Amino acid sequence: MNEASQTKDFYGRDFLITPDVLIPRPETEQLIDQVLILAGKPYLPGVKSTKRVLPQKPIIIDVGTGSGCIAITIKKELPNAEVYATDISEKALKIAQKNAENLDAPINTIISYLLEKVKSRELPTPDLVVANLPYVDKNWDWLDKESLSKEPEFALYAEDKGLKLIKELIKEVVELKIKHLILEADPCQHEEIKQYAKKAGLQFKETRGFIIYFSV
Ligand SMILES: C[S@@+](CC[C@H](N)C(=O)[O-])C[C@H]1O[C@@H](n2cnc3c(N)ncnc32)[C@H](O)[C@@H]1O
């Protein structure tokens, strides 16, 4: 890897990061907490045990995997899971694959615009979709554009007040009858996402920091 590469801790493991991928954020770790709760294996202080809502061997797709931090962590924490990691960026998928090898996490990486490869049946219909898609609105006046300038624009920003891709994904999840969806978004976007998902036919279950969980 070139001199621009570095490592970043995510959920207690080191991930290789290059300018082609988003630097994993601490708020995304709560997405992993939410997945473990659904799998009946919570690690959260104060949450002793939870009823498993996912199958014993769940099929999970991480949409917009970037460095692979979400998909790889899920595979490490839930070795029974069949995990797929998708992205529109071939460069990002190469980093995700490298991280999967470094961390000995057998996941499947595949190029796909959102869930197009599920629609075309190149990927199985998952039990759970997780996604930290680009959700930043360029017009937010509190943005520190200078510090974000080191990361790829296509990993950060989305149109329609940051919600374009999240809304498209919600539609696909409903069309494909996928049972569980966990998203990351800024808390200021949660109300609009909840309303949109409700109209589309999903049931809001809970929020955890930046994370929102829906099921059918
Ligand atoms: C905010 S980054 C998240 C990366 C990683 N999941 C994480 O949490 O650190 C969003 C990722 O989504 C990818 N992406 C953007 N548009 C996409 C689309 N239409 N379909 C699939 N992936 C997309 C970007 O290439 C980028 O890697």
C-alpha cells in the first residue's frame, strides 16, 4: 500500500484505510451493537440478553462497504453469518478485500449499485441489510468541509438533503421483502427517514445514536 495508507481502529480491530475509502467513525460502531442485539448476542453494558430475531445462520449484506469495517466486524462477531459486502467503487472493494484477508474474515465482496445484484439474483436475498451510505447534505452550515476533504466525495455526500440513496435503498428493501434494515444517518434526518420508511411499508423499531433499525 502507498504512503497515504494508515490504519484505524473499529470495534477493537485495525483497518487499513486509504484515500479511496471513508475513515470508519465511532458512531458506526453502534450499528454493530444493533446487529448483535438482533442476533441475541449483545455486548452492551446494561443489556444482558436479547431474543434472537435473526436466523442462526443469517445472510447479511453490507451496502456501501468502503473499508469493509462493518461487514468484516459482523463476520468476526458472528462467524455463522454469510456476509456480503457491496460498493460502487472497485477501489474501495479492493481495500475491503485486503482488510478481510488481514483480519481472516471470509466475506464476499461484489460491485453493486445498492441492491441491484440481489434484484438480478447474483446475490441471495438477505435476512438483514445494513448500510452506512453517503448521507451528508452539502448545504449543512455546520460542515467542516476542510476536514472532510481528505475523503472521497462519493462516500460522503448525497442529493435530496442527503437522503437520496437511503430512500432508494428503503424502496428496494420493501420490494425485495427483506425483513430487517439497519441504517446510519445523522439524527437530524431520522424523523424524515422514519416517515418515508413508514409510507413505504417498514416498521420503525429503534434508534441508537446515529443508527435506525426497521423491520417489516
Ligand atoms: C459513508 S461511506 C461508508 C463506508 C463504510 N461502510 C463505513 O461505515 O465506514 C459510503 C460508501 O458507500 C458507497 N456508495 C456510494 N453510493 C453507493 C451506491 N449507490 N451503491 C453502493 N455503494 C455506494 C461509497 O463508495 C462508500 O464506500
